[in-house]
Amino acid sequence: MYDVKPNLIIGFHGCEAEVRDILLQHPNDYKISQQPFDWLGHGLYFWENNYDRAVQWANEKKDRGSIKHPAVIGAVLHLGYCCDFLDKRHITLLAKYFAVMQGWYKQRGKVLPENKNLPHDPHKDHLLRNLDCAAIEFMHSRILSRAEEDLKTKGFTQYKIFDSTRGVFTEGGPAFKGAGLFEKSHIQICVRNPNCIKGFFMPREETDFIEWLNKQKQPSELTSILN
């Protein structure tokens, strides 16, 4: 009943400057991430209302040689039917599908993927989320296959396909000594259904409002106000 997110939200995507420019001119020409370690499964990723974190991520990618010209593009998003891992019900749902996935791997003599740390990460945040990604993608694929089978045999289905996934992540070291808050904590969004993206935009720099107001005043007006 409450799984559909009714509001539009702003997301920011860190990327190569060339990718940003392509998306601005050709908003349908985007590529989704399909890495085995994607934190929320496969899709197009956004930092929810978090421009500075997107900038930080892009700059860190440049430092590691993955991006030459770091940039950020904004997007207006409607999450639709969202698998929200801030919602207890969806965490429970994923855990149930994970139990099924465990059996599937065991039957086939396969080893479950693991979440792993990167050598350069001093905080050991398990930045490679192979297990999480596998479980989320397993859930999506099972739901999709059941929905398709229902449509084929009955002409309708009660299974609903998730348009997006959303999660909160505590990442990085403590914000200050003894803190329970972490310097890189954020909410991340993974868009699965391209129709969730209502449009891309070029983020603008924040304006000092008082300074801007003063610049708009004509000298004669300013003199009359002061006198």
C-alpha cells in the first residue's frame, strides 16, 4: 500500500564530464551499471539529494585513475514502486529470497559470493558488495520470472516489478572522535525502470542571496533607501 513513493526527488550522479554532457543532450542514451559488486543491484545510481557526496565520489574516482574529468549531473526522479531498504518489510522480503538463493547455490555445488573490502579502504566498509548484489538480483529475477509466467498462463499477475531500489549506508570513519555519525553516510538510489528518470539537469552553484540582492540594486535606489 505504501510501496509507491509519491513525490519527486532530486538525485545526483557522479561521472565523467563527457558522460554528463551526453546525458544533457541525449537523456535516453545512458548505460546502467551491471557490476557484480553493485550495492543495490544493477541500474543507474544516484546520491539522494547529496550533491557534495557525488562530487566527492567523482573526485575519488579521478584520484584512482578511473575518471579523467570528474563531473556531476542532476536528475529529477520518481521512484515508483520502490524496494526501499529503509522499510522493514523489504528487508524481510530480501532475506526470504536470500534463503532460497542459498538453497539454489547449495544444490548446484556453488559457493555464495561474499562482500569484500578494498585494499585502499582504511575503514573496511565492504565496498565490494558481491553478496548483496547477488541477493538483490536473485530477488528481482525470481519476481520477474513469476510475473511473466502468470501473464503467460493466466493473463494477469499479482507480482509487481520493482522500479527502483533505495538504501541507507553508513560509510567512512566517524565524523568526529567518539561519534556515531560517519563522514560518508548517505542514501543511495538505484533506478531500474528508466521511466523513473523524469529529466537530467546541470547542477548550478549556490548563490549568496544577500550579495545577489545587493548587486540587483541600482545606485540611485540604494541611495534613496539609505537616505
